[in-house]
Amino acid sequence: MTSMLAMHRFKLTGLLMTANTGLLLHLLAGEIKPVADWDWLDIAGEGGSALLLLTWLGLLLKSRPAGYVTNLLFMGLACLFFSLFMDTVDEFVALPDAVTWDGWLESGPMPIGFILMTLGIFHWHQEQLAINEQMRNRERVFREHRQFDKLTPLGDANYLRAQLQLTLADAAAQQQPVSLIMLDMNAFSRVNREYGYAEGDRLLQVLTQLMLLNLRTHDLLCRLAGDRFVIILPHTGERQAQILAEELEQAVRSLAYKSRAQGERLELSASVVALMARDEDPATLLERMNITMARAKQNLTVRYG
Ligand SMILES: Nc1nc2c(ncn2[C@@H]2O[C@H](COP(=O)(O)OP(=O)(O)OP(=O)(O)O)[C@@H](O)[C@H]2O)c(=O)[nH]1
């Protein structure tokens, strides 16, 4: 409360002084009416409204940051308050007939107050639109953050599907090819079993870095689940995707990853398959990818037992 008063001290002092000046002018020029002449209904109506306007002023200053819009609203409310205050004072003080300025004090600030209030509310509306836009952006970022895997931290399966949908739509519009690569580590569960889950986690992080180093800037790597990753390759035909897939497979095989505990090298390999998107939705494309991967894994088992 004290900080609010301090922040708006000039405005509040100005209002207090203006209201006092109006009161003083009335007292100097006129005489206090006998109580019998007081119109209680007018006093309650005009005085009550003036008090309510003071409450609005307090709430406004308490809830809004200082600035242009607040100043407009304050000035508007202050004018309305002054008009009603003068109206209320008029109920207690009788002025000679020759005095005409009291009418100006009562009615003059009223339209100015309404104009200032209208301007203030208009700018408040503009300000609110800008805030809404910012909130929407923040919410979008927050929602997207929830779609990121904490360990790697790549986009997760939901993020992948959303991005795939966008990329496929873009590709269709531009008549450009899109390809996908799926990489699944072989015998990853053995790493967890023999070296512990924490070592498995560390390996997944290293593999992520390794893949990112091997990709182009516009490729998007996501973690589908566990040790399975998918890369979206915009503007890429199947042949180029195959080359990238082979490079990734080679990179994993050549990785001289050492366990944290004993520092021994782990023999690593990955199954990597590449496909070019046809005229299909993300779910169908991912399904086709999973089937291709399952076949590649099956061949691996048949070959090495
Ligand atoms: N450390 C770690 N392990 C995970 C995580 N998510 C899944 N896994 C493990 O990854 C393994 C995946 O098992 P599988 O799908 O059978 O994979 P795999 O052992 O590589 O078998 P193949 O793919 O058939 O060669 C399981 O042991 C999961 O517990 C994770 O975030 N961290």
C-alpha cells in the first residue's frame, strides 16, 4: 500500500489539491446550507458515486503497472470523481446566484473524464491483445517442452509425429521428397544388464551426440522410444537417405565407447533403415518404417543367431 502511494504520489497529490481547491472556492464564495435544506438523496447518490470512483482509482493503481494506459485511466477517473465531488459539495454549500463557475466545475470535467476513460480502455484493450499473443507463445513453448525427452534431450514420439505431419505437408506443397531414417541399437538391453542402467543412459546420450554430428542442419533427430531413434530428412530422396543411414551405422560401429566403471570398450552396432515417404500419413509411414526395421532385425538374428 505504501509503495503504491509512493509510486503514484504526484498524481494523488494533484487530485487531492484540485479537490481541495474546489471545496475551498465553494466555501469562500458561499455559505454552508442549514441541515434542513440538505437533500439526503442527492448527497447519498452523488457522494456515494464519488466514493465509489475513489475506490476504482485505488483498485486501478493497485492492479496496474505505472505507465501511459494507467495514466489515461487515472486522469479519466479523476475527472469523473472531481465532477461528482463538486456536485456533492454543492449540496452542502449555497452559492450566490451571481456565481456561474460552479456549473463548469460540476459539468466540465465529466465529458473530459469519459473521453480519457474511453482512450484508456482502448489502449488497455490493445495492450491486452499483445499480452494474449505473448501468453499464447509461452504456452506453445511450454507445450513443446513437454514433448522433449529429458535424457537426450530430443523430441519424443509425439513431437516426431507432429513434425512429420508438418514436413509431409510442406513436402507435398513444394513437391519435394522427404525420407526417414530409423536407427535401433542392437542388443542394447545387454548394456543395461551388464553395465547398469546409468551406463545405458550415458550411452544413449553419447549416441545422440554422435548422430547429431553426422546429420545436416535441417535434419531432425527424435527419440521414438528406448534405443530407437528416427530422423526426418526433408528434401531428401531415398538414395541420399540410404547413404546417410550407412554413414550412421558405420559411425556407431566405429564408436570407441568406454564404460565408465572399468573403461573397457563396448562393441556397439545399430540396425539402420531408410525409407522415402510416399503419399501417406505420418502413422502409416512410421508403421512401414517399424515393419522394415523388424525385417532388418530378423535378418540380423538369422545371420548371427
Ligand atoms: N538405460 C536406459 N535403457 C532404456 C531406456 N529406455 C529403454 N531402455 C532399455 O532399452 C532396452 C530395449 O530393449 P530391446 O528393444 O529388446 O532392444 P535390444 O536389447 O537392443 O534388442 P534388439 O533391438 O532386438 O537388438 C530395454 O532393456 C529397455 O529397458 C532408457 O531411457 N535408459
